[in-house]
Amino acid sequence: MVPTDVAIVNVGGTIQRMNAATWLALTVSPAVVARAVVAIAAGAACSRGEPPQWDAGHGASLAATPLTLADGAAPIDDAGASDAAPAPPVDAGALPQTRDRPDGGDAFHGRARALWEAIVQDDPARAMPSFFPLAAYEQVKAIPSPSSDWRRRLVANYGRDIHVLHTQITDTARLEGFDVPDRARWIEPGEEGNKLGYWRVYGARLRWTDADGKAKAFPVSSLISWRGEWYVVHLSGFK
């Protein structure tokens, strides 16, 4: 690189400063200067948008070569590179009803466990995943204020039933299973003040054993379906 400001010591011992052009004229041969001028002109052409040409040499290629990942390396997903917040869980009650008949899968057993833990802990809030969802009830019932009926009547009774059942067990009681009879019936719109249909079954049982290993059960009065899943709507009796 040619310096932009060069210090020269002259014969008389004094220091003189001169610019690059003067330094080239005094110290570099005319042929070198000519090549430098050509290079400067090429650089000026680049600034006007004309790309310079480069000779990679004999046998060299400028073609792009795809990069390969090392064995076991995960591919890079540009779409997932941002730190976006996870999507909130979907409220199944807000989705449309289906005519799928419940079959008691993993989700059902998880809700049974939640109901049991609510009884053991005397905490109705733990059992709400087992209860028929509010958004679904609003879709199902053909009454003036389904949300008020859901909160003031159904959920209130559900909580009272859990408190009562809690008094009948000890901390050492163990859940054994949740049995649903194979006699569910599809309820057509209009049969029970409903504008949508659902599956309904009476007489389910929450089975458990006490501290002495004696088998016992809590009857579950009524389950109804939403999108192929069972939910409690009446726990102990119909109120």
C-alpha cells in the first residue's frame, strides 16, 4: 500500500513531507507508475457499478460449491431461528363439536387422575380439566345464559361434591381406575335443552382402594362428550 503521507530526509538533513503522487514520481519507475494508474482507473470503474475481473488461475473454478453438514448435525431452519414465543394452547371447547364416540384414551385417563387428585387434596380447581369446558357448554346449551348456568350451578355443585368425597378417603387411598359403561347414547339437539348433539353416559365409577386395600368406588353421575372426549358434567347426583 502506498502511504498517504511520506517523510523524506533530504541531503541537507531537513525533513520534508509530500503526498503519494509526488512520492511515486520521485521513487518509483515510470513502468510501475503506469501500472498503478491502470489499477486506480479499474477501481474507479468499480465505484460506477462495473465489477472487476479476476483470474483465479489455470484449473481454478469460481463456481459455488454446496456446503454439506457434518454427520449428525441438525439442519438449519431459518424460519425457526427467531426467539418467537410458543403458541398458546388451544381451547378444545372453542372448536366445533364432532360425533366421534369417546374411547377412553390417554387424555381421558389424565383427566381421571386430575379428578382423583382434586378429591385427595380437597381442591376442586385441580379437577377443572375433567369438567365439561365452558366454551363447549356455551355452544351446546340453548338457554339464555349458559355461562352463568355453568358457573353458578354446575361448577358450584361439582366443587361441593369434591369437598364431600374428600371426607370419605384418607391420604393413603389409591386410585385404581375410572370405569365407563359401554352404553353411551347420542343425544340429539333439542332433547335436553341443547342445540348441539353429544354422547352421554350414566353410571361411571372412579375406583380406588383404602389404606387396608379394600376396593371402593365413587359413582360419577353423568359424562358427556366433546370432540370425542368424556367430561364430567354431574359428579354426585343431578342438581
